[in-house]
Amino acid sequence: MFSHVVIFWMKQGVPDAEDKLIAGAKEFLEPIPGVLHFHIGKMAPSHRDVVDQSYQVALNLVFPDKATQDAYQQDPSHLEFVEKAFKPNCERVVVYDFQS
């Protein structure tokens, strides 16, 4: 299994940036072949000091292997997501990839 976790920080002053990013991910990313698990949502507030609460949206994708994730990165729908949903709404992103 290969997990691809993406943490997003929204641009200030962009109305509904979180919702636009989430809608774009559902439209462009979820249908890409090879995605076994798709989960996107807004940061969940926590009372625990160890929980990072500086971001606004997180995406968790699971693939059967790294090769499938590599193909996903070059898929035209992923590239369209970057142009139409990510760039207009996000100022920063951090990615965590891990495999078993």
C-alpha cells in the first residue's frame, strides 16, 4: 500500500477557498484510476497541543503501490486539479508519502 497525504494552507482573501479546493479534488482527483481510498476534509479542531491546527484542508489518498501513485501524478485530471483548484486557492502545501 502507498499513502499520499497532502496538507493545504489556503490563500488569504479568497472567498470559499476551502470549499473550492475540496470540490475540485472530488471532481478531478477522486475518479483517477488506481485510487483505492479518497478522503478530503477541513482541519478538525483539537484541544491537544500535539495536533497541528495551522492548515485548513487535508487530503488522504491510498494506492496499491508507488507506481500507481507515480502514474496518478502525471494523470491529466491531476494536472487539471493543480491548475484549476490548487493554484487559485492555496498558498502552501506539504506532502507526506509512506508505504508498507
